[in-house]
Amino acid sequence: MMTKSPREWKDEQGISYKQLSEMTGFREGYLCDVINGKKRGSIDVWDAFDRISGGKIKRVIKQ
């Protein structure tokens, strides 16, 4: 299975940040920051991405 960045997956699915927020339970602004690399995502947000994408989103963990 090929994994994609959160942005690639979101754009491919045609999902808005509002919809993503509803699907994951995280605030739109936080998700936008994580997807755009402005914030490190918590383990919980990456787990949510994994759950909603069926494992198709690769985890991008910044040090």
C-alpha cells in the first residue's frame, strides 16, 4: 500500500479542513498547522489520520 502525505490525501479526497475536523475531533486550525508543517502533530492526531485514511497517510514526525 502506498502512503501519502496528509495534504496529498486530503486534497485527493476533496476534504475541507472543516470536514477533517469533524472526522478527527481536532480543531481546523490545528489540523491546518500540522498538515502544513507548522506544528508537530500529536500521536493522537496521527492515529486519527491513520484511522480515517485506512492507513494511507504516512506519519511525518518532525524533530
